Amino acid sequence: MGIFGIKFNIFNIIISTLIFGLGIDYSIFIMRGLFQEYKTGIKNLNSYKTSILLSAITTITGIGVLIFASHPALRSIALVSIIGILSVVLISYTLQPLLFRFLIFNKGQKRFVPITFGNLFISIFTFIVFLLGCLIMMVLLPVFFILPLKKKNKKLMVNYLIMLFSRLVVYINVTIRKTLINYNSTTFKEPVIIISNHQSHLDLVLLLMLHPKIIVLTNDWVWKNKFYGLIVRYVDFYPVTEGYEKSLKLLRKKVKDGYSILVFPEGGRSETGRIKRFHKGAFYLADKLNLEILPVIIHGSGHCLTRGEVFLRSGHITVKIFNRINIKDGKFGDTYLLQAKFMAKFYREEYEKLKLKEETPDYFRDRLIKQYIYKGPVLEWYLKVKLKLEKNYVLFNELIPVKASIVDIGCGYGFMSFMLGYLSDNRNITGVDYDVNKIELANYCNSQNPTFGNRVNFVQADIGDYSFPKSDVFILSDVLHYMPEEKQDILIKRCIENLNPNGIILIRDADRDLKKRHWGTKYTEFFSTRFGFNQMKYKRLYFISGKQISNIVSKYNMNLQIIDNTKFTSNLIYIITTHLK
């Protein structure tokens, strides 16, 4: 309007409300198309764009003809309408999809986890703090040059600044919990070769924050960096591209001054978090400099900042420090290659132990929620409520072996299937559900997440007709009451027939005999069916009693154990196993 010299008046102000309304409608249509594609993989955005274009053409045609009116107010209405409608079409066609795809994609590939406002804010804030730290140290470097102190003392002061800024970068990330194991004031009292696995850019600040007298063997990119390369060179972070032999003399001098040397023996960051092959350099230095090796294992940093990503995610990082190792005592091999292989094996074993301890259902809760983010606000809310009620599926994880073939009957959107898959790489899970929309969404979620590979799959089928594969575990969570009692008996029988030796059947369902508590279950099921979360094949629900399940189980000569861990509902967990011979 400014470009065309159009001024606001009472008439075009009124017409502006129409333009804002159309803009909101167009943005809703575009978001619906983008959501649908991200939710199920169905590309329907072009049909929404066509609808928007037809709407814009009819609106401009209907109001735009007023441009030929002789009255200036009418002409201003036409001009404002034409400019406004074209603007909102342009924005909805271009800017809105670009912003959405920025949240979802990175360099043409789907992000491991979409960006949220919280992650975006903490990432930008952390980056600003990092930049300020680098700028402050760059400004102070000339001051250190002219200070009347020994050079090694000035360098130590810069190292202290690096340690402090590293701690600041680590601890301002309030969305990331940090755990430090086996660290004390004497850990770095004597120089040592520090070796660590490498998953993320966060690893460096996590280690540099532990002590000021740590120098890093780095690559040429860091050494020559225009922004902080001068700081790196000043504190003697040595490049390793020309070989360790050339740096021995300088490193020996730093060790004499009490500095430890940090090496990432994998050579680069691991994309999967798994420990890669170890190079020999760290063990060569330990031998030539007559130093012990201090193993450090970092868990969770790759989840919080994935390789190729620049945005942080919430999570939990654990840094575990082990006892020092003297590689010259003969237990680790006589050559650098054997020592590298031994330590790589040690790291893999210890990392798996740490992984088993740290990767609990609570650990994966946020990642599971992010897997369903931007797929509908109601679905996100439903998942969060479900996880709270189920306590992140802790009990099911404890009852199910870490190595098992599992059939999740009535899997719904796949919440439990994905959680069980996160918690063990040795679980192969098949989810079955009657609702085609839920299965489409679960399958597309699975295709977007490389974590599971082919271990988790979903099938749309009527469980009354589906041919179950032989499996170690069958899960029937809130399923039985959706079918008549005679079909409940048949379903349990079919699970027993397809159960592998020493297998387990887990049934979670309401016991109608618990009359006072049963009202709570009936209300929750009423809302879940009436509001469309769960589809019903039959006209009503058929709640079974615990006695009936006990009779069915005894009829097939199986063991039954019952867990009652709820206060406000009648839901019980029935554990069915084979009789021990």
C-alpha cells in the first residue's frame, strides 16, 4: 500500500478483516496438507493449493472489478483486496511450507527429531553463549600477550577460561540432565592420556570442563578455524594430520608442565552411537610419553546433538570415568594394534552396560513424544496422557525379555511397540490393529525413524481373523473388552497355540467384579470410544471378569499370575505362562 500510495480509510480497513480471515483459512489448509503428509506420507498438499488458488481467483474477480469504479473509496477497496489476496497466497504457497520443512528436514533428509520451540531457543541461546565466550577470549588474548608473566602461566590462565566457558555451555542447557560418575579432585592430578568415545560436538566441552590442564589433539579444520583457531593454537591444541611423531617433543613439554592429553581414538564422531574401530595413536603416545591411559565413556550426547544437526534436544548425558590403565603391564597386548583392539572391546562391553543402566523408559519418554510431534495436537496430548497413566510402560518392559519376538495385539498408534523397541535392539515387534488410520500413522512413524530398521512392523487386520506368527510374547492391552466373550476365549486360545516354549502372554484388561473401581475404567473407555481414539467393531463393550480369565487359562493348562497396581480403575495385568515340567 505504501508503494502504490494507498491510504487507509474506513472502507479498506473493513475489507482488510476479510483478507486476514482468508489468510488464516489458507494457512490452515496448507498446514493440514503438510501435517497429512508428515503424519501418514499421503501427499495431498497440491489439492489444498488448488482450492486456495480457486478461492483467490474468485475473490479477486468478485471484488477486484471495483478497480474500474469512479469513486476513490471503491477503487481503494479493490486495490487493497488484490494486494492482500495475492500476498496471503504468496506467503501460504512459499514461506509457510519452507518454515515447516525447516522444522522437519535437514539438508533434504528428515531430521531424527523435529525442531520444537524449546529446542530452537536453547540451541540459539547456547550458540550465542559459545560465540560470546570465543569473542571474550579473543579480546583477552592481546592482554595475555603483554602481561609480565611467564608464557606457560598465561597459557594456563587461558585454559582456565576454556574450562569455565565449557562448564557454562554445558550447564546452561537446563533441558539436558548431566551425570558425572567417578570424578574427584585427584582424577587429573597426574598427567594421563584421556581416551573417550565420540558421538557429538558436545563431547569436547563435556571433557574440557573437567580440568584446566587438558590439551586436545585436533584436526586441521579446528586448528585453522578463523573464529577460534587462534585460541586453539595459543593453548597448544596440536593437529594430528601430520602424524604423532612430529608432536612428541611439544607434547612431552606439556606433560612435564602437568597437562593431560585428550584423544578420540575413533578418529571421528559415531553416527549410530556404537563404538567404532580404535586407531593406534593414543597408545603410541602413552608408550612414548610413559603415561597411563584414563578411559572415559560418554553416553547420551549423540541423542542430544546428532551428527549433522546443529539444534540441541532435551535428554540425559552421562560421563563415566574409569580407573587408570597402564598399557605396559602386559595385559593389553604387546603392540599398539592389539592394545587398540583390546580397548575397543572394553569400551563396547562397558558402553553396553552403561546403556542398559541409563536407557530406561523414562530416558526414552521425550524421544517417543517427539516421534509423534507435528502429527496433530490431540494425538500429542493423548500420547502424553497415555505415558503418564502407563508410567512410560515400565512394568511391561520389566515383564518382557530383552530378547524376544513380540506381537502387540491392539497396538493402536504403536506407543508401546516403539517404547519396547527403543529399550532393546533384540526385540522384534509386530503390532496388529483393526484401525487402518492408526496403522498408517504407526507405519509412517516407523519409516521415519532409522533406529528400528526392520525390528518393528505394523499390520492392519481384524485380530479375530489374523494368523499370528509363532512368538515369545503376546500382548493384549485393553483389547478383550472390544469383542464378545466367546471371541475372547478363542483369541486367548490362539495366542496360547502360537506361543513359543517358555513364552509369556500379557493381558491388561478390566475386572468387572471390582465394582467400585470398575466405574473409572468404564468412564475412560466411554470417552476413548466416543471421541474417536478407539474404534468399535461391535455395538458395546464386553468387560470380562478375572474369574473368567482364570477359567480360560486353567482350561488350557497354563499358569496365571495377576498384578493389581491401580487404585482408581479395575485394570489388572494377567501374566500367562506355560507349566514347568
